[in-house]
Amino acid sequence: MKKRAIHKKTALFLVTALLIAALSGCQSSNTNDGLTPVTLNEVAHSIFYAPQYAAIELGYFKEEGLDLTLVNGAGADKVMTALVSGDADIGFMGSEASIYTYAGGAEDYAVNFAQLTQRAGNFLVARQPDENFTWDKLKGTKVLGGRAGGMPQMVFEYILKKNGIDPKLDLSIDQSISFGLTAAAFTSDDSDYTVEFEPFATGLEREGSGYVVASLGTDSGYVPYTAYSAKKSYIKAHPEVIQKFTNAIQKGMDYVNSHSAEEIAKVIQPQFKETPLENITTIVERYKAQDTWKEDTIFEKESFELLQNILEEAGELPKRVPYEDLVTVEFSEKAKK
């Protein structure tokens, strides 16, 4: 059944692309101010991706000659659909989506050209504080989880298995609630725990409705959680755009790795106007403490193979795919010089 779900997902990407095959992509010509327009579709709008927002707010994309349009895709499956259809030039999501599409037989598949995060960005939130939390406490409990086949859920299951817990037999994982709505559901349902990204985890703590007891990023180890990708044809046609984009992301990464949480929070605050500066600072510090962001954007082969291992353990990998086809480090290597 899981393989069938993957093929349906892949078929959706391919059918969408065929229906509007006349589109060659969003990037076409320079704007009046000499900047090249580029549309980036992101999997979610989260402080977890601080280097990207620092690059935007500090003007690094404009320095590179790019006029960036940012779109929130709200899910890796939707981001990949936008990328394949030509509604986006660059997609930012978990690389599992590129693996699914490639394994489904797509010819003009998405190639990952820059990695951003090296840790999972979500946290386990409990009803009460628990300074002595251990993962075996989840046995017999109900947890609000993520979408099947998505990185948040697969990393969660990966951690459970590492701790000798069977995700199907030892606890109940509710996967019926849409991404971004689990925190609200947690305040009113009977779940014992919820797996949350920021700012939702800190938000639950601030209102006294939940307490972070574990970091999935810390307990899963280094995982290639999110990366930038573009269709093979787009990279071939616009290598200069991909290089400039990667340069800007590298500058944003350099900034967050060399500045304090307070400084970073002030820079990216315009991206999160509804979140108090104090909360942004707390969240950035939490992510810095667990070594979330890489020092460069190189997507290494070892990380890609680990990602496939996680997919395989989750039963979501129809077949292993070649690193050389789905990852290029050419632009990242030039950007870090």
C-alpha cells in the first residue's frame, strides 16, 4: 500500500507537468532594475530556515543580481508539484520528494544543488515538564505526528526504532491532522505528546499548554533535512542563476554561523511579524545550540545515503537511487570559496 501511495504521488507530479508542459519555468528575463526574477517555493515558513531569511533581509540575493519571489508551498509534495509544473524555478524541501519523483520514472527530475539544514527541526512537546524524559515513556501513549512519507514523521519513527520502540505497536500516532494545525489540536484533544516545529513548540510553552521535552534534531543525529533543488533542464539552461542563488544562501549561512541569536532574530524579524522578538530569539538559540545549520551547502554522499536508509526503514523507498543523478555539488563548492 505504501508503494502504491508513492506512485500516486509521483503520477500527480508527472501528470501536472505534462498538462502544462508548454511552461518552461518562471525565470525568463531581467526586470527593469536589471535583476533576474526567480521564484522559490519553500516547504514551510519557519525560523528553522533562518539562513535563507537572513540572506533575503540582508540583501544577499539582490547583491547576486536576483529578484527573489518567495512562495510558501505548505508541504514537500506541493513544492515538488510546483517545481515540476514550472510554477517555481527552485524548490526548498526535504530531498525525499526528489527521490520519489526520480524513482517514479520522471525524465526531467529535480536535482538537489544545495543543502541548508543538517538536523531535524522539530521537537517533542509534552503536557507537563519532564527534565528526565526518555523515549521509552512514549510506550502506550498517543502522539500527534506528521504526514506519512514526510521527513518529520520518518525521522520521528527513526528515533523510536533507535530506542527499541515499534511505531505501529508500542504507541498510537495520529497522522490525521494537517501540517501546522497540530499545535492547535494539542490544546484541546486527548494526546499525550505532539511533534512540533517552531514557532509552535515555543508558542505552546509560552501559553502553558505544552513543554518541550526532547529535540528530534539532537536525538536523530545529522540528517540532510532540507535542500534546494531545481529541474535538471532548468539547471542546464540557467547555471548562472543557480550559482548566484547558492552564493546568496552561503552568505546567509555564514551570517547565522557568525552572529548571536539576538542579532539573527533582529535581522529576520520582518519575516515573522506576528512572532515576538523574544520568541524568535529563543527559537534561534535553540536551533543554534543543536548545530542545525551547515557551514557550507555541500550535500555529501554519506548524507544522501543516510536519507535513503531512513526512507527504507520507513517503508517509503521503492528503490535506491544514484546520488550522482540527484545531487550536484558544483555550485556549492564554488559558493564556499
